[in-house]
Amino acid sequence: MTRWLRRTPGASRPRIEFGADYNPEQWPRAVWESDVALMREAGVTVATVGVFSWALLQPAPDRWDLGWLDDVLDLLHAGGIAVDLATGTASPPPWLHHRHPEILAVDADGRTLAPGGRQHHRPTSPVFRRHALALVERLARRYGDHPALAAWHVSNELGCHDVHDHSDDAQVAFRAWLQRRYGDLDRLNHAWGTAFWSQHYGDWDEIGTPRRTGPGTHPNPTQQLDFARFSSDALLDHLRAERDLLRALTPDVPVTTNFMVMGETSGMDYATWAPEVDIVANDHYVFPGPDARDELSFSANLTGNLACGHPWWLMEHSTSAVNWQPVNRAKRPGELARDALTHLAHGADALCFFQWRQSAAGAEKFHSAMVPHAGPASALFRDVTALGATLRDLASVAGARRVPAPAAVLWDWPSWWAAEQPFTPTTELRYKAEALGWYRAFLDAGVRADVTSADADLSGYGLVVAPVLHVVGPDRAAALTAYVGAGGHLVTTYFSGTVDDDAHAVLGGYPGALRDLLGIRVEEFAPLDPGAVVELDDGSTGDLWSEAVQVVDLSVEVLARWTGGGTDPGAGDLAGLPAVTRRPVGDGSATYVPTRLADRAPLLRRLLAAAGIAPELPGELVGRVELVRRDGFRFVVNRTDDPVDLGPLGAAEVLAGPAGTLPPRGVAVLRD
């Protein structure tokens, strides 16, 4: 189901929503009216309220205090600000875990985790669920008809801190999940390969979550993969429970929750979550480093594709510094607007921050906000207000669909989980880094690429890169083969096709399920020592991984061979052997890359040319800017810290940003 914010009468004109989490309970009432006045000055249109307010809304099991929340919603509505009302269930109040310590989460060592932070509950706890739904019902009945209410916000960042729970409740829920998945123990024993290490199960009660085992050993790999699937599903089950109650009581109010498509957050399979909400929403925070800009674009792109091209909601990002990194640097000039507008480019029609007013106390008091500790007489608040004005000027963008790209990078949470397990050829492999590396190569080549689920319809893409697509069952293998057979061009990498849906090795040689499609065979992996590199005869280098590739189909072209050079002790054994290969299949092709290339762009440009895909940017802008398209609009994002002359692009009608030269970290929005 896809809906957008519920509008109050007279506020139905399209607009880009702008706002933040608002936590008035942290401040004296005297501040509230000035907050609303400042929100109006900044152009705020929506505020998320009540995320961490359960302890104040229900101070004791039999006592409720909602009067202050009544006043907040009335005040915001009078100021013309819509409310995204949180259900408040993200962290249980002290009285609940004091009276019911059985709701507390348990780690892989069997230790009960203490309260005092947030999300310290078990997602599968029946006691927690009962109390949480009582709160949800109380809020829905009281505020369902309130004119300020634009959307419901279930919990907050589900799974951020409690995704992998090993409590007794989780053990029971895990067994039930396994019974639904496998039906009987014979099927489970086969799927888990329990003949190994004498793990055969004769009773469901013998099965538990994969807690930590002894030194030098690890739980069953398929058990680990299934536990990752279960943990994501357990959180989704709680989301559904709150959502279903809200829909029953307030059917005209859309329901959302904030995903965390960002960085190394891997615990939730959002491809399965996205169809369950009315509005896809996401939180994104920039991680410092050379990939920071491109990772933001990657995550926004993936979120836009999870939303199937419909408008989505950037629920949280930061105006400046965060508080939870080893070094928390303030954003540089232009970065606040660039980060927000890049999300807008990828389909976000609501751009919100954490939070409105920077906290004076608590664990996040050094996290930036729209109103910083310095107050509204600050450069940061002036930048916030300028962004609000820009978004008002861009109101016509609201509702415009993302224009599909000519190419795609495939993304798969189970492959992420399984490829980074212990007891694999190398623990140095990082799934996200490989996917992001290919996405960056598309940006460097000046070609738009969607980041999309590995199970998405690929028929509209001329070129698809499937990096480390480790888990490939028969259905996925058939879909990829059909894509190539229909004229598509597929690129995949080392450690792809290696295991099936049960994490069983696909026998007969690597890359397993994709071996026939690629026309090659690999007998053994040859992972590289940390820091070691290998060389290819096209001038490229690789690290992390290498393989002795055998060509088994006469039609296969060898695009690059190993030279035997490099710093890895085994590099010489590969000298002259095929490395990068390409098998033509009718009008399509299947390419294999058996190493982590230091620079993927030269190979990608060659493959793009074979697929008939050309850059959409003038040559002088290729690699220097990112181009993103929504119906009727083009967004041009400066990827550099230098000014960039837009050249012929500057002749288009400019809706926001400069007409001629993009400043460092600048963004221009053009009429398409």
C-alpha cells in the first residue's frame, strides 16, 4: 500500500515536507510557543512527536498523562505544522522493566542486557507486546481524529539496538518460525546439514538461537543465516502488530516506521519490510571518509527503489555533527543543503532532521539539531532557514517519480549476512564496500544506476552488476539467466553464486549456480593476505581475492589475464591465466570479475559501451557531478570540493542553485 501524509483541509497543495523530531517534553512549556514561531520562520511543515515519551505518557501501569501531548498537538496545528505521531514504543519505561524484567534482551553470551539506554526490550516478548499495544490503542483512540495528525510513526529505528536477541522468548519464537519455514525436522536437518558435527535434531525443543560457542568454533552456518532472517522477521512482526491496530482504529491515517539504510546497518531485510508500510521512511547519517558522499547517494538510491519509485520520507539526518562517532566533525559549508537535496533527488518528498532543538541533557546533547545550543542567532539556523526557503521554491518537484536508470547494482541482505560469516575464505570481505565500489564506478563513468533488490524486475536495465551475490537459489539463477538471454548484460564478482538458499555449497565448482551462465569454472578460491595486491594485463590491480579461472565455454572472451605481478605470494601461480571474462549470449552477456578491483571504472566503461549505454552528462562533467532524474527535473550534485562549470547544462531553467558554476558541494535543480 502506498499513501502520503494525511492533509488537513486547505493544505492539499503539493509541497516538499520539511521538519524534524520534536521533543517538547525536554523543555519548559515557555519554550514551546517560541519553538513553533521559529519553525514557521524556518519553513517547517511537519514534526515527529512522542518518539521517546512512553514514560511520561504512562508514568505508572494504571496512570496516564496525555494532557501535555494534547497541548503540543494543538499548538503545532495552530501553527500550521503537521504531526507525525510516534507510538512511543521504542523504549519501555522504567516501571515496565522493573516489574517485568523478563522483557529485557539477552545477548549471544546469555547475559541479560541492563536498561538505561534505549530499545532494551525483546522484540518477541509477549509482555512487552501487550503493554506496547495498549499504549498504541490509547494514542489512536485519543488522536485519530486530531486535525494535526498526518501520519503514524511506529516505534523508532526498529532493530537499531536489539535486532539479535537470544532470550527465552526468542528461543520459542525462533522454533515457531523454523516450523513455519521447514514444516518438519527432516527438512530442517537437511537444510542445516546437521550430519556435520553431530548436530542432528530429534525434537524441536532441542533447537536454540545461535549463541556464542567455544573458542575456535562457530554455530552452524545455516542456523546463523536463518537466525538473521528470523531476527528481521521478528521485528517486522512487531511492526505489523502496531500497524494493524492503527489501521483498524484510524484507517485514513498512513503508517510508517523509519528504516536505517545507511552504513553497515545490516540486520533488517528492508526489501521484505517496504511493502508493509504506507510510506517508506529512512534515517541516514553520513560516515566520514572518502566514500561519504557516494555512500549517501547509494543509500538514498536504494531507499528510493525500496519505495518502488514512489515518494518516500527522509525521517532523520543531521544538520551538522553527530555524537556517536569517535570524532564528530561539524559539516562543512554547503553540506547541509547538499545532503538534503541529494535525498530529494532520489525521491524523498519529506526531508527531516534529528532533531528540532539540540538537547541540553541526555546522551545526545552533543548531536546537532535545527536549533543548536548557540540558538537561532547562528550560522547553522540560517542554513536551516535557507534550506526551508529552497524547498518551498521546489514545491513543483513533489510527487514526481524517479526516472529509472539504464543500469543497476543489485543488493541482497541474505548475501550480506552469509558472505560475512566466519569460517569463509576470508573474514576481510565487506559486502557493502564491494557494492558501493561498483556504484561509485557508475558515478565516475557519468552513468545513472539504480540500487535495487536482487529479486527486482531487471528487464528495464541494459547492464546489471551483481557484486558478491553469494546466495543464489534455483529461482534467482533462472531469473538472471533469463535476463541475459533476453539481451541483458550481467556483471558479477568473486564469491557469487556460491551457496543456495540453505547456505549449501553449489557443487561442481565455483561460481556455483552461475557457473554455466558465465561459462567458467573455478576449483579453489585464492583469497589474498591483507594489503597484498595482484596485477592484471589491462593495467588494473586487485586485492582481497583472486582465482584460477578456467574457461569451459568456447564463446567466452578473456577481457584480462593475471600477469603474475603484485605483492601476494601466490600471484605468480596465476600468471597468464584468465581473470576477467565475458560470455556473449545472443544480444546479452555475462561477465565475471574474480578480484576486488582498485579502479572499476575502466572495465565498467568497456562493458557499458558493449551494452550501448552512454553517459548522460557532457564529457567535461563526467565523474565530477552526479546526475539524478525525477520526472521533469534533473538534479546535478557536485561530487568535488572544487567549483564545477555546468557548461551546456547551465542553459536549462534553474529552479534552485546556481545557473553557471556549481560551488564546492553544491546542487543545482534544473527543469528537464
